[in-house]
Amino acid sequence: MDLFANLALGFGVAFTPINLLYAFIGCLLGTLIGVLPGVGPVATIAMLLPATYALPPVSALIMLAGIYYGAQYGGSTTAILVNLPGEASSVVTIIEGYQMARQGRAGPALASAGLGSFFAGCVGTLILAGFAAPLTEVAFKFGPAEYFSLMILGLVGAVVLASGSLLKAIGMILLGLLIGLIGTDVNSGVARYSFDIPELTDGIGFIVIAMGVFGYGEIIMNLSKHESEREVFTDRVSGLMPTAADFKHMLPAVLRGTAIGSGLGILPGGGALLSAFASYTIEKKVKLKAGEIPFGKGNIRGVAGPESANNAGSQTSFIPLLTLGIPPNAVMALMVGAMTIHNIQPGPQVMTSNPELFWGLIASMWIGNAMLIILNLPLIGLWIKLLTIPYRWLFPSIVLFCAIGVYSTNNNTWDVWMVAIFGVIGYAFIKLGAEPAPLLLGLILGPMMEENLRRALLLSRGDWSVMVTRPISATLLGLAALMVIIVALPSVKRKRQEAFQEED
């Protein structure tokens, strides 16, 4: 009964006109800025954080939460329409979403992303309301060794996830890990692989590589063809909403994605990102039904599952922040900053000392998710109209927005040149038939893996057996090894090749 009383208190706070207004402003601004290529939730919140200084604490956090999931939704829009991931977890959405757009099914892809996100967001918020304290105990059991093993499992999953050659997928992951090593060593403060170039001491940003490899690479490939052969979406837009068959395929994927995202979202260090990749890997393992489009060709499950996982993970990532005061990702770190500005100490005492804030924020998430779906479903037609712009006008606009987006993150022209260089590299990947998604996962997880491995060895005084003596770590490594063995089996290898032979 306490839960219902607390939720009643939260909805009482969230349904005040001023808080409803700020939730709407947050969702709208988040979506509009999130649609800009490369400007993900972190950059969006960082840009708009000063706007919340003068607001009451509850209104400020409600607005920032709206910006967070609004920007995440906007990121999936660019991923589906123009092959540009707005943020890290949208990399998975690109694989099937962009293929659907190419076939004139951008409407169903955008709608499935929106509906999946809405359902998962509601479930994630319910879990946050009901199980915040017990779930935090699960996150407590994860030490550096467990995180390292979880990331190993994530990378092995990415090899299975990649279409085509296993060798190419492993090569791309290793390349991503190597690029992730560029920059200043966290422990010693020494610049590594920077070749005395000052700009490389901070490393190469995810946004730079993602925009170059996916966005510019695709543009160069299109421009390398004759005008009659270029990728044109016009005249092929069929329907703005998913069909009955789409809903039938989507529903199990949304449920699976929501379960994965809710579980992994509480883990610090990219739980929402890992859940999107994990969801896509699992969807590829589920047997195709009769008449279903193969993966890599625009399967709607490959959009609905990861988007649901990503959104559920985004909601449950508030659990360690609100219950322990530990920010699990960069966005939550900014939320800690916002709470500190308003003289709120994040941690277990928020629930008891400031229940209006805690439960008001949770209730506003439900309202925010409903606002997002009301805002974005009518906008699908507008986004689709972007695809009817002639390519000769569309590609310079994409290049311009990418340049503005990447420049605005660091105010540095070096990043703009790096995007161009990675655009050429991305074109080379397309020509070689190499899937770039594993490279980006390697790039994101590489520094986190290194940090957790070093920390685990430091705590165990250099004893490597800590990876297998801790039960959770040993289980995760065992699952990774099992996955490698299964994929290496001749019968599985043959089936995998059959599944992807149309793409090669």
C-alpha cells in the first residue's frame, strides 16, 4: 500500500501545471536537439543545464529527465532516416532501421521505435518505483572483475551480432579496442599513441567516428555511384504505421528488450548501451517466422527490441542515482550536478528527506513517455518528408549538420577534419564488406574494460585468478566461452553463413 500512496504523492507533484509544462518543454527540446546528428543526450543536457538554474528543484529535474529520454528518441530518428546514430545505443538501431527506410518502410520503423520505447519506458519506471532498493543490491554485487567479464561477454556477443565474416567482425572489434587506447592513460597520466599531436591526447571521440564511418561513409558511397543508381527513398514510402504482421513480430521483441534493458540498466558504465546490443544479439538468435524479413535486410524486431531495451535501461539507470547517489553514466553524472546546484544530496536519503522530489520525478517519467509518444507519432509524416528532398540537397545538409554537431561538442575544428577522415575509412569498410557496429562497441567498451581490468588486478594484488574465483565473473566468462564454442561449431557456422549469404 505504501507504493500506491507514494505514487499518489508523485502524481500529485507531477500533475501540477508548472511541472507538466516543464516536462513537455524537456521532451520537445530533447527530441528537436536529439534529431541533430551527433548531438546525443549528454551534449543536449550539458547545453540546456544552465536553463534550469532558476527553476524549482523538482521542475528542474523533471525537465532534465524529459530532455534525456527526448534526446534518446531523437537519436533513433536520425539513425533510421539518414544512417547517423544520434548517440551510442542508436548504433544498433541503424542496422535494421536504415534498411527499412531504404525499402520505403521508415514510417513503421519510427513507429516501432516510438511504441517500443513507450512500453519499455513505462515498465522501466514501474520497476524503478517498486524495486529501486532491492535492485540496487544487485548492482552492489558487481565489482571491477564482474564488469570486465560482462564487457568480454558484450564483445563476444558483438562478433555473433555482426553480419558476414566472423574474421572481419573480430578484426573490427580489435580495431575499435586499439582506437580506444589512443589518449591519456588514466593511471599514469602519460599520453599514448598520440604521436605528439595535442588533440589526440584526449583520444578520438565516439561521435567523430560514428558520424564519419556511418554518415559520411554512406554519403561517399552514394556519390561514387551514377545519379540513376544512388540511394533514393522517394516514391517508395509505404504506410506510416506498422501493419498487423509487424505488430505480431514486434510484440515478443519489445517484451524481451524491456526485460533485458530493465536488468542491465542498473549497472554503472553503459548498461543501457549494452542492453541495446544484447537485445539485438538475442533477436538474431530467435528463429525467423514464416514470411519474416531476414536480419540485415530490415527486420522490424531489430528496431523494436534494441529501442525497448535502450529505453528501459535509461529509466532503470535512475535507480543507482536516486538510491545510492552513484551516477551509472555520463547523463546521470550531469543529473548529480543539477541536484547539487539545487542543494539536494543524491543518495539513499533523497527517498526519505525529499519524497516529493523522488516520487514526483518517477511519476513525471510516465507522463514524459506519454508526451513523447503523443509528440512523435504525428511527427513521423514530417520526418518522412525529409526523405523526399532530392539527394543533391539532402547530402550537403547532412554534411553541414554533422559538422555543426561535432564542432559544438568541443568547439574544435580538428574534430570536423577527423569526421572527414573517418568518412573515407567508412567508405573503405563498405567496399570491404565489413560491418562497422562491432568497431564502435570495441571503441566504447575498450577504455572501460581496461579500467576495470586494472582495478580488479590492483585489488587482487596482480592475481588474475580473481576473474574466475568470483562466481558472477566466472559465470559471465563461461557464457562468453560457450558462445565462442557454439559459433565455432561447423553446423552453426554453416547455418550462420546461409543466413547472411544474401548480404555478402
